[in-house]
Amino acid sequence: MGVCVSTRNQSSCYKRKGTRKTLSSHVTTLQHLSAVPNRIVTNGKSRTSCIFTQQGRKGINQDAMIVWDDFMAEDVNFCGVFDGHGPHGHLVARKVRDMLPLTLLSFLHSYELKRSGSGTSCFTGNHKPDGGDPWEDAEEEKAASLWREAFLKSYKAVDKELRSHPNLDCFCSGSTSVTIVKQGSNLYIGSIGDSRAILGSKDSSDTMVAIQLTVDLKPDLPREAERIKRCKGRVFAMEDEPEVSRVWLPFDDAPGLAMARAFGDFCLKEYGVISIPEFSHRTLTESDKFIVLASDGVWDVLSNEEVVEIVSTAPTRSSAARLVVESAAREWKSKYPTSKMDDCTVICLFLDGKMDSEPDYNEQGFSSAMLRSNNAAESDDGHNSEPSLQRNFTVRSSEVDGENVVYDEDQNWSGLEGVTRVNSLVQLPRFSEPET
């Protein structure tokens, strides 16, 4: 898998002349991710973005995030938020965070090699179309089609890898994913689950407005529900939370997954839950100011407009993500005082590429530069000691010791306690199906 650090400030499909640099200019693997420059997975900021995550009240933080500047070339940014669920959801989210961008790079590299004979590339460059050249419009449309294929194949490959992973049980654990690649003025978006991306933009009256870039892929969406039911899965809400539709096995009132698409969750993959992302392409304009990616812990309590207002009025750009998370935490206490607050994760990508000059500090006083040195610790390939997957009990996040989940036998916890807008799963399914 390769990483290209070269670019051409010409069209999206430029003619190569002279020295040719491809996506294989620099090679990286999962084992070397911590050494990759401009890649951040912990609270802090990059040259273009700020990121912040806060653990909820359900146990270990199952969210993961990544900002990767100069992803495949200069002026190309990769951002992603991944919200895990289930007993091993935190491991799944981290695994997807590490694998997905590398897998995407691998597919882009393969396309690059196939096109090398033609002397053109649709994956490198800082193209800003003027909108008046039919040839350039056609080339941009062709590039978007190739990006779509790369996104779809990458999501499929990552899910396949999770299914066959020897040390990571994803039978009843999984993760959402919302990922974007910004290449010059082109924005490519892929998402599964209910993590969301929005765009902060100025309208004709110079007022900041929120534009939702992704769809929350919930089971109650007609097209999602139709697919699930066609595959013999069931979709219904519990009496205690009539507004939250869930996916259930045909033979058991489990697991009650609150999303229609996800990585992992292989107990439901035969019954309509898929990992095929919704893909879209958008051409950014000068009116577009920033993009916000966040897990549902934020969107459950803050509207798109509220998030745009917080980011656009933040005293410093480097504090924007933290301020959104802090606002979400306050809203959780206000709106759902008896519920367990969900994990909250936010990425703010500023489209002009400018950030504050001062260092960004998290709540413990560590600068983002110091936090980046901990990237290796955050990269989990699933080879650590993990608890065996148990069946027939209600899923909950519990006290943790390192990466190992420890279930407190003395704590009497109900699967319905604070379940509204909090738990992605209700309970684990039984192994065996009833005889037919």
C-alpha cells in the first residue's frame, strides 16, 4: 500500500511529464502507521483540522477518529469518525480507523498502475474547475466515478478482513464509519451507520448555514427496512423507546442493532445489514468554510445548525471540536438526565487550510504534538488479549483495565436502563436457531 506525497496544481487528470511520482512513492503498513507524518488519531490539531473525543458514561470509549493531511498528495485530506458498538466495538472501530485509509490507498494505487500507460492520473492534483470547460467537467465526473469504486471496494475489503480476523470477534460487535477525502475543491464522502458529516457554508446573505452531507442510515428508512425485511430480518422499536427502530434476528429478539449498515455485526449480515457505503461527491466553493464529522453522541443532542454555530463562533479554530463536545455533554445532562451519556467525537476540517498558530492543549494539558507521539499506542491490530464472546446477556460497557473488558458481577444493570438514544445494541443473540 502506498502513500504519494507529490502533487500537480493542474487539472484533476494531468499529463505526466518528466519525473513520474505515483502512489507508491512511500510505502506504509499497519505496523508503521505511528510513523506516518500528518496523521492524528488523538485529541489535538493538525495543519487543517482539530479533533476531540470524550468518553461517555457507558464504559470504555468506543469511538475512534483520524485526520490524515497530505493523505495521497499535497492538499489531500482524509478524515474519519468510527463509532463502535458491542463487546469489542472499541477494537473494531480502531481496526477500521487503521485499515480503511490504507485499503483506500491500495485501491487508488492499483488504479494508478492500470492507467500508467495512458500517462494520466485522476487521483493526484489540486483541481479547481471553472465550471465552463465540458472536457474538464467530463474528467471530473470520471474521477468521481473512480473514487466511488475505490470507496465501495475499500469498505467491502475491510469488512471481509474483519470477518476473517483471527483475534477479533466481530460476530456481535461492529462500527459505523463516516469518511471524507478532500482533494482540492473536490469532496468525496462515504458513510455507513449513523455517524454524520455536515458542511458549514455562507449563503447569499453572508449567514452561516448547515448543509447535511450524509444520511443517518437507520433501520426505519424505507429503503433500508425493505432490504432488511427482504432478507428475513426484522425491524421494530421497543415499547420503552418507540422512536428508535432496531434490527432483530428472525428467530430471536436480539441483537437490536440501531443502524442498518455497519462494519462487523456478522450475526446480522445474512439478514439485511450491509457494509456498502453511501457515496457522494461535492464540488466545494468559496462559500464553504468547514466540515464537521461527529458520532451520534453529538447528533443525538445537538442539531446541525447548533454545531455550525458553535464552530463558526469558536474563539480559536483549534478549540472548535472540543467546544462542540463540551456543548453536547451539557445537553446530555439537560435533556437526558437519567440516561447514560454516549461517547462524543468531533472532527472539524477548515477548508481554507488555516489553523491557529498557538499550540492546542487537551484537558490534561498535553499539546497535540505530545499526543501524536502516542499514536502507536492507539493503533490496535487486535493481537491483544481479549475476552471471549459470551452469549445470552445484555450488552453493556463496563469498567475496563487497559484493553480488556471486565464485567462487574456486583452491578445490577438493566439492558433498558437509559437505553433511549444511547445503546446501539440491546442484547446478544443465542447461538442456535430453533428447529423448523
